[in-house]
Amino acid sequence: MIEAREIWNLRFVEMNTIHLTQQEANEINLQQADVDCDSDFLNDDGPNNKAREEMAKRRYRDYVNLDLMGNWISVWYVPFATFSNGTSVGCAWPQVGNPVFHYIILSEDSNNPNNQSSLAHEIGHILFGTVSGENNSDPTGPETTVTIENDDGTTFTITPSHSLKEDNVMYPTAGNRTFIESSQHEKAAKSRILTVTEPSVHDR
């Protein structure tokens, strides 16, 4: 969180760590197969919907019982090295449900020495996705999805929500990248999370 604050240079002023009890963890029953970036956080047609529904219910109880305002970001750390695809270590979902909440899921490998910027990257998606009247695109990203070829012949895609700049924290693989452009900072600063009430991250 400290590094995320330093990268974005914006007012993330509070964290509140909440550890689930074993009973609560059993109720949610999240499995590695449930964790992916390919579907909405709440996806009625998806196989992972039941566990995420339970996560959303827990978030709502926190909202009611702990008076955690809707602008909080719920960051869930899950006990799997990666997501179900074997490579992803984090994903963000801004503006989910009614009332509207914001979710980030991070795996264990998001906190290893090779991925120190993962949280800052996912927070960037939340900030870009909560700017009124704009989409969740990155100001330094492509207008449409592009395919990049690696030196070894493999390819990967860069969507408009990511940066084209290889040293940028919003590059598709955040790794330990820490640079942001002024245009990114300006857009992030317009997020309603930062302008409506005191911004915070809810860490569990």
C-alpha cells in the first residue's frame, strides 16, 4: 500500500485489515478455479458466481456494520499462488452491484519480489474506472486492443485499459514498474473515490 501511494501520489489515507474467521472462509469457499479476470465480478452465468456472491455479501455487511463508505476499495488476498490461468496475480472490478462497490483480488504471487507494483496497478484500474463521464481506458494505452510480438515469437495483447509504455505501472504485467505519466495522474485524480469523500483501501 505504501508503494501504491508513492506511485500515484494521491491521498489513500486509511487501511483497515479484516481477517476472515474459518467459518466465514468456509461460507465463501473460494477455490482457485473461481479466480479469473475473464468475467465480471458478479456473473450470473459464470461458474465462479457463488463464491463471489458470498464475497459481495461480506462486503455489504462491512458496509452496514463497520460504516465503510461505498468509495472504499475491498482488496481480497486469496491463498493461491496465481489465478486459475496459472499466470495472473491480480484483477480489479470497479463499480460493482447496487450499492456500488469496488473490488480487487490479489494472489500470493502478487506480493513476491517480482510483483511489487501489482496493487498499484489494480488501484489504477479502479481509479480510471470511477471517473465520471469517461470510460476505464488508460490515457497512455491504445485506442483499440493491439497484439504485441515478443522476441521469442509469442504474442500478448494490450487493451485500452493498459499502457503501451513498458516502464509504466499500467503495462499489462505490472511487475516492479513504477512510472506513471502526468496524463494518468490527472485522470486518476478525477476519480469519484478521491473527490466525494476521504479515499481508503479496505484490506482483508
